[in-house]
Amino acid sequence: MKVAIVHDWLVNYGGAERVVESFLKIYPEADIFTLVYDEKKMGKIFPKEKVHTSFVQKLPMATKLYTKLLSLMPKAFEAFDLSSYDLVLCSSSSCAKGVITSPNTPHIAYIHTPMRYAWDLFFDYRRRSGKLTRFFMDRWMPSIRLWDFVSSQRIDRLIANSNYIARRIKKFWNRDSNVIYPPVNTEKLCPNGKPAEDFYVVFSRFVPYKRVDLAISACIELNRKLVVIGSGSGEKELKALANGNKNITFTGRISDDEVKDYLQRCKAMIFSAEEDFGIIPVECQACGRPVIAFGKGGALETVVNGKTGLFFDKQETSSVEEAIKRFEQAEKSGTLLSPEKIAEYASTFSETRFRKQIEQTVNETIINFHK
């Protein structure tokens, strides 16, 4: 069976790229089609000879400026000729799912999210944009929304990465989807068998919607130690917020082994974002440590309140503070699960499970498609 895998862009490795990597393990001979490709960053995982890029790749600075080229993306993906393939498998949070396929070719799309900036988060993105960006958003977004809806109707089978995303798919595309949680590398993570140390941890990109500021502010107010792992555009603002406080430690980007060590030793992770799914809280639980999470979005499906972690209900510093206090009381009373039980729960999100469910869904779709 000749398989095409379509993905939005291959410029950095994250949760969505982990999905593509898992697809390749199922279909190792598949070809990959994508908007732009950074061989220096991604070549070891996705070899150049397997990757087919769009015309956007030829534009100057394409791998740096691709997010500014939304108006070109529908045309770029529709230009891919996939007529010779027996199966098209998409991984999409933007325009990848908009490829055109033959009526004889099953098209299955794994949706990380419908475009946030086109739909429910449009006004949030617009507020944080400059005058020129707002001008083009107002001009182009109505046609992007129309294309996004129309292209969603050509997909034969939709898979959502969480129930939260399944609801968004229904809202914006009026399509039903089945849920398959994304793969988490739980096999390489485990508890260290030692008591937790006296610090909390945040592991995130430093962008506004991750709300790393809430964890920093809450730990300063409560005089708690916090290790902040990651980097990003908001680093300067977050360090200014910490203002040299001795309890707040920034590690910058560190290796996977160093991240694992912090996750195994921390009291808990503080996770303040409203995510589509959220792989990082599952990784923390795979290390046997609980998560203090904002109780919306994907966290509701990955954290068991009162067992593998606790929720706070508002993205406000006071709400995080109150959750930390409740967590410390639960920790003393022993109401949370043991590290081993938390890790056992996290193992249900493994890559092995993901690949098995994807294969089953593909096979079912192909059988029904050719009836």
C-alpha cells in the first residue's frame, strides 16, 4: 500500500511531529508532504529523501517566516498531487488537512486542533498583534475560515486528539470525529523511587497562552521554590516578573535526561495553560509526580483530580496559590496516588497504544471505504 503522510510544517520537533514519527513507524515506506522543511533541525528524524515540500519552501527565509504566510497555505497544500497514493494520512493543526485526494483514496486526518487563530482565539490573537498584522487578519481571515470549513468536508475520517478537540471540530466544521490520544513516550519515563524534593516545576515554551507567569507569581507569593524549564519569546518578561527571586530558577533549554531528572524529583508540576491535549503533564505523571493543572481543555482528560493531581478553576495567581495549598494538604494526608500508581496511569497514553489504535482505525476506514 502506497501511503502519503501530510503534515503542516517540519521546522521544530514537538507533540505534533511525534505523531508524524509514529505514523512513519506504522508505514515506514510512506512519503511525507509538508509546507516547509528545516533539514538541519529535522533531518535526523525525517530524512530529506522522504520529504516533499511545497512551493513555499523556495521563498526567502521560508522556514523562519512560514507562520506569516497563512494566505498561501491553502494553495500550497492543494497543489500536492496525491493521485498515485492508496492512503493519505494527515496530521493537522492548520492547513495540511486541506489536500485534495481522489474519490478512490481514503483520506484520514488526525486533528490536533482546528486553526485557533481563525476561530475561537481569533480575537485574542488580533489583540496581541500589531497594526499591520491586524489589517491583514481582518482582510484574509473570512476567506481562510470559509476554506477551512469547505476543506474539512472532503476528509473521509476525522480523528481528534482529545474530546476537547472533538467538540471544537463539531462546533466549527459540523463533523463527528473519534478520539485517539496522541503518543507519549511513557516507556522512557519512570519514577526514581525516591521521596519528592522541595520544589515545583514548570516545563513549557515561553509564550503568552502557556501562562507560566501564574506559576511564578504564585510561588513568589507563597515563598515556594520553582524550577522553570524552557525558553521562548516571553523569556525576558518572565525573568523580569521573577525579579531575581532566589526561589525561582530558570534552566533554559536542557537535555531530555535533565528534564526527566527534574520531573522525577519535583513535588509536582504546575500547568497553567488551556491545552488541546497537553503531553507534558502526562510525562510528569509518567515520572510518578502529580500535576497541579488549570481545569480546562485537555488536562481534564489527562489528570485525575484528587488522584494524579489537582485542578484550579481560574487562570489567576490566587487560584494557583489556593491549589498549591490544597495539594500540600493532600500530600500530607496521603490522598493522592503513589508515584508508582501515577506512573501506571500515565502508561495508558503510550506510543504503543497510539499506534495500535491508528492501525485499527485505518484498517476499518479502508474496509468501509471499499464496500
